Amino acid sequence: MNTNKRLKIGEGKISGYLAIFLAIICLGATICAYFPEYLTTSEFRELYTPNFIKWVFLSVLVLSFLFSLTSFLLSKKTKLGFLAIIILAIAIFLASGLPEIKEIESKSFTIGLDWLLLDILLSAVIFIPIELFLPKRLEQTKFHPEWRTDLVYFVIGHLLIQVTGVLVQLPAVVAFSGLGLSGIHEWVQSIWFLPQLLLALFVSDLFQWSGHYFFHKIPFLWRFHAVHHSTKDIDWLAGSRTHFVDLIAVRAVTFIPLYICGFSSSVFTTYIVIAAIQAVLAHSNTRINFGFLRYVFVTPQYHHWHHSDDPKAYDKNFAIHFPFIDMIFGTYYPMGKEWPEGTGLGDVQFPKGFIKQFIFPFYKNPANDNNLDNPSER
């Protein structure tokens, strides 16, 4: 049972935590600026002009300071604002010693610290206010018992973006480079941007539905995917809880078809952004049901039923973007206006913590399985 109390507006803690979060973003950005060839992803480096960096850094810094001040004014007991000021001071001190801007040298291996900072900043700005002011589960706190585990998954998944990218792209390059697909590529890229983007979303969702389905139906694969379903407190961060094997497989069945079809780079980049935002939105703790749009695009209500611990909803709502794909394959759950009462793996006793969850699918202990190898009886 979650004994943590939900944060309340006016106590100074929300502003204090936000101040610390933004201060850490500033510190991380400063570290990236010292080692851009190792800590930034090549796809984003065109954005890193001096003016862009300066104004983004100053904006986040000022926001962090204002939240720190707000925390001080609301409550003199909390030390969160003071801690944020210390982190900001370190970031400013390090930023003052940055070398002159130079061309970033390309390295064969990088850690995506910049991608981590950009994505968590964007996701937090969008989804924390939504979950704070429009929550579905009023009793669910942002600091539920396993939020640290979800944060570890989020961090590792972003820092290793190049590793997963190489593991996904390599099979496509090796297996399909000699098939003479240039004609298909030219035809696909000749399509206008918006229809091409919708086609990319459909193709990726069709293949991801297939991969998702098999991860539920094949017992050995389910043991890896069960990590994602083990959370009982679904929110915007919980969607990152994915075993590395599951993560690689999902990205492979999603991205390889897009590589084969030859979608334009602008469409592929836009698809990545849309997929990232929708994945976070689908897991967010918000009561917004989006009206008729819930039948057009996957929404939180739709995907929460996929995570439901109610047996009648098991193995339903596999789609990531379009509900009509589940309707076609007979895996659509007729949710109406209802939401699931609970989520998770039911009575299955799943290990806690990133390390234990990473190791767990590789060994079999019948005494602790609790029907884990029978996903339909979870």
C-alpha cells in the first residue's frame, strides 16, 4: 500500500521539487557543453547554436530560481529551495569556465545525455501540470513507492539511445541493403508530408501491434514484457519501465519497417517526436478522455485498460497509435466511459528495483512464478 501523501499546492514542496529538477537540468546542460562530442547525439547538434543554448539555459535557470523563491515564501521549513540554489550556483560556476564554441567532433560512440535532458524537460513541462491539476487517481502521489525505479528506466533508456539505435539499424542495413528498394523509397518520399506521416504511423503501429501481441502470447517473451506491466501506479514516467530486451525488440519491429519503406528524414523525425509524446500521454495519470478522439487515437483511458488487472480486459488494446487496428484484429476492449479500477499483474509477486527486474526474466523459479508464464492467467 502506498503510504506517501499526495503533494498539495501551497506547501512549498511542489515548487521546491520543481526548482531542484530545473536546477539539475541546468547542471546537466553545462556538463554536456564541456564534453559535447561524447554527451550529445549527432541528430540534435544543429540545434545547438550559441543563442539557442544561451536563452534556453537562462530561461530554465530563471524558472528554477523563481520556484526556489516560491518554495521559501510558502514554507520556511522545507530546504528544497535552498538545495536548488546550491545546484544552480554549481551550474553557473561551471558555465562561467566553458571553452569557446567550436565544431563538435564526431565520435563512434556517444551517451545521449542531451536527449535525456531535452525529453524529460519537455515531458515534465507538459505532463506534470496535467497530472497535478487533472489527475484520474486523486490518491496517487508523484512519489509513489516505485517512482525511483521508473526514473532509472527513463534515464538508462535515454542515455543508451545510440546503443539501441545501432542494435536496431544494423539488422536493417545488413539484411535489406541489397534488395534494390530505391524505387519504393522514391515513391514513398514523393508523397506529401502529412499523408506520408500518417502512413508511417500506420505502418509502425501495425508492426508494433504484432510484436506487442506476441510478447503477450508467448510465455518466454511475456516474462520480459511483464516488467512493463508490473507497475501499479501508472503515470507519465511509468511508461519508461521496459526491460532492455523488450525495448530493443519493440524498437526493431517499429523502426525497421520504416527504414525499409524509406520514409523521408523529416517524416521519421516527426514520427519519433509524436511516438515519444503519445507513449508518455498514454500512461499519464489524467482523467482527460478526449471525447470522440479516443476512438481515433490511443488515449490514457484506452491504454490504461491494456494495463488493467481485471481479467476481462487481459490481452486487449495492443495498438499504440490507432484503436482501429485493435478493432480489425478483434483485440479492442469496449471501454465506453469507464476506467479500470486497478492496474498491474494482479496477485503476481514481482521483484522490486531495476536490477532485480532486469535479471528476473532470465531465470525460472516455479515457486515464485505465480502464473507469470501464463499471461492470460496473470
